[in-house]
Amino acid sequence: MARARTSFVCQNCGAVAQRWQGRCESCSEWNSMIEEGGSAGIGAQAALGARKGRVFALEGLGVETSSPSRMEVGVAELDRVTGGGFVAGSVLLMAGEPGIGKSTLLIQTCARLAEQNHRVVYISGEEAVAQVRLRAQRLGLSSAPVELAAETSVEDVIATLSQGRTPSLVIIDSIQTMWTEKVESTPGTVTQVRASAQALIRYAKTTGATVILVGHVTKDGQVAGPRVVEHMVDAVLSFEGEGGHHFRILRALKNRFGPTDEIGVFEMTGLGLSEVANPSAMFLAGRDASAPGAAVFAGMEGARPVLVEVQALVAPTALGTPRRSVVGWDPSRLSMVLAVLEAHGGLKLGQYDVYLNIAGGLRVTEPAADLAAAAALVSSLSGALLPRTAVYFGEIGLSGSVRPVAHANARMKEAAKLGFTSAVAPLAKRGDGETAPLSVAGCEHISRLIADIAALGAQTRRVAEVRR
């Protein structure tokens, strides 16, 4: 009898090796290689013999195609992120840290759709049915006709869903707990997650049901399991938030049927998650404009302009190596801005600890935040108070130049709604008859920003002397 072939699969990236290795050669992760049977793989089955392939029809690009039918949830922030609602037959992967509120959002979504006469099924692989019921009771949703079950076998789940009316929405919480008999591997391993996800995707595509897979995240915020699952699904949603803040951000990282990088903002309350219609006002609530080191950044999250406060603290260090601490922004981006301020602005920051924070817990990723971060750093270093009614946006280059960014008008329109009157940004070309919603103080080089803030610092000191 031939010996069954085995292989070793990395539980971090899904790489396959023929022998055990202490460190994965693909992702450099230590102790992540797990032995799995030779039959393990995507949809692995017993060999049934060779067969001839079938001929299928080919179509051209010019054929008219109607837009996919969508199922609106009734939660405006969720519908915005998904592009207008769930597409029939689509599969979404929702990831987030434990306790962030994924199950709360999903049970509220199920209740909304069930009240619209849709069949909704919630399959929990981590909690008992009684625990899901208790959560629904705390949220006041116990009367919603949502069907619950606690099961981990993919074959049993699909067989149960095939009975009766086809569900409009199926929640699988979570995909890491599912297992299938088609592969010989432990539940939670890369092979099981991949095979279970493929079986559920095949069910969604053949029946037209929308399936949401809940995924765990690793310590660095990445979706746990193989990256191939993210390529298999139609949309990847990330549910983010800081433990010390009461709001949550739902972000679309991938969406085959809508825009990406769109966000929805929710507030965690005693009755679950509630929508935030005006995120900018919430992020700027409680802003202290009487202290230096704070600049308002006019950013873009997808098609939505969002205003947030960038806070900086530059303090003398007592250590041999100064600290660089960042919350809500890219640390390498901060290092670049500090280098430009030293090389082209003449600032000496080598003897100072630098702390940067995006107030409210929002994570900013676009380069347009460079100018706001630089303004906050220079303000903290010089003690100058930045104008209360000014917003900042612009990308800083390594030469010290400030480059224009996209959607400048949309950023300024949002700022004007909240009472801001001026913007510090690079001057951009405008169309005929197009006017800026705010007065723009052109900033083409970082030295101009430093000079203007230095002048504000001198004015602040004179006012302080007069008061004394």
C-alpha cells in the first residue's frame, strides 16, 4: 500500500513545503509550519478518473448587462460601505479584533432584514444559541424572526440551509471554526479555512444567498488565515476602533460591486451600535484650540470628506535615543516628515521626544495628512497657537515641496459646513468659474509653513506679555 504523502503548510501565509521548517521561507514567520495530509487542498476529493471537459459559450464585451440586484439593509452607514446594499449571491468577509462589536453589528443587521420579511440565518461556531439570544435581548431585538444555530460542520450547515426557502442572508461566525470532511486537517488550519470558505462560496453563487463570513485578526491587525480567502470573496470589510473610544469604523478594503476605502461610522451605546450621520462633528467634539500642537486635517475616506484633529507633542528628551510614538498614523510617514523639517526647515528635533495622535481613534492612511502633521509638530515646538478656523491638507515631498491632493473642493466644503473659514494647502488649478469654498493660504514649501507658524508664535508671546 502506497504511503500517504504529507506536506507542511504555513498557518500564516498558506505556503506549502515538503519538509518541516522552523521558519517559513515565504513570510518569515516562526513555528507556523503544520503537517497536513496529502489530500488537503482546495476542494480536494477522491480521484474519480479523467473526464473530458465541457464546451462553454464565450461572450463579448459589448453585451448589455443590468446592474446587480441589491438588498438594502436600512442601516445607512452599512449600505454606504457595501455600495448600496448586499448583492444577491455575494460573499463578504468581515474582520475585526475580539470584542470590537462585530457580532453586535451583524445581529442588528439580521434583525433589520428579518423585519423586512427576508429569511435570515445566523450560524455561530463560537457561541451557544443561548448566548446569541442573550445578546439580542440586551439589544431589544429578541422579537425579530432570525433563525439561529450553533454548528461547525460545513456539510451540515449547507444541508440545513437547503431546506425550505432560500435565505437572503447567512452569517457564519466565524470561518475559523468551520470544518469540512473533504480535507484531513484540524479545524482552524489554513487548509480547513480555505476549503470551508470555498464550499460556502459555491453555495452562495448557486443559490443567490448573501453570505457574510466573520474572520479573526492577528496581533498586527491583518485578517487571520490564508490571504487567498480575501481573494476568493467579493468584499472585505474591516471593523475598527479603539478600546478607549465609543465609536467604531467599518471600512471597505475590497468591494467588487462598489467603491473601496469607503467608511461607515458607528457609535457604541447601551442599546448597540447607532449610526453617526456627521462624523466630522463627532471627531472634533471637545477640541481644545487654546493649546499649541493641534491642527485640523481635512481628509477623505472614500467619497466622504472627514475632518479630524491631529495632535502633536514635542518635548525635550532625557534618553540617548529620542522616542517617536504614533497613534492612528503611519510611523514611517512621521519619520519622513521629521526628516524634511530638519533638512529643509532648519528645525533641530534630534533632542526631542515626538508624540503624534489622531484624536478620536480614526486611522488616517492618505499622504494628504502630511501638512497637518507638520503644522502640529511645528506648533508644539514653537508654542504657537494655530488659527482655530483653519484646516490643513497637502502632501509633503522629500524636497520640502507641498504637492496638491485630490478632492480639494470637497474637503473645503465639509470644513465650511462646520464653520471653518480658511485652508492652508497648496494652490491647485481650478476650472473656469470655479471658486474655492474657503479662503486658501497657499503653501508651496515647508519653509513657508514654518515661517507663518513662527509669526503666529511671536504674536502669541506678545499677547501673553500684555496680559501679564
